[in-house]
Amino acid sequence: MNVDVIARGRISELLELAKQMWGNDKKLSRRYVQLARKIAMRHRIKLGNRLFCKKCGAVFIPGATVRVRQSPRQKMVLYTCTECGAVRRFGRS
């Protein structure tokens, strides 16, 4: 089995655990996100920008930890972290 396949499986497992643990233990959830990011960096795997907050490490759960809005004038999608207030802007076509 390829090492990258194992790493991708572990990353997805950690991110799922982070989502499940968010309501019970936020510190542990952030640790899972941190471990997933570490594995991704070690194996040069791109995670994407819409899975977690880069500022505070909170996993993005729509309605619970992130507010998603569309800006019609600027033609972009705004992700606002409800934990730290960081705003991410993603252009749309």
C-alpha cells in the first residue's frame, strides 16, 4: 500500500474525529486538526482551505463553527469563524 494513501486515510479520519469531538472537547478537536495538518505537510498533501480555520485551528462545521455567506456585489463566498472571528474570502465564478 502506498504511503500517501495511508496518510490521506489518517488525515480524513482525524478530521472526522475533530468534527465529532467539537461539542464535547474543543481542545482535543483542535489537536486532531493540528495532527492532520502536520501529516499533510510531511507528505505534501493539500487539504484545501475550507476544512478548518488557519488562525485558531477550529474545524469548520457549517452553522456551528463557521458562518458561510455569499457576497453578491463582490462575487465571493465569505467564511467567518465563529470562534476567533477570522474571515476567509473565496472568489466564485
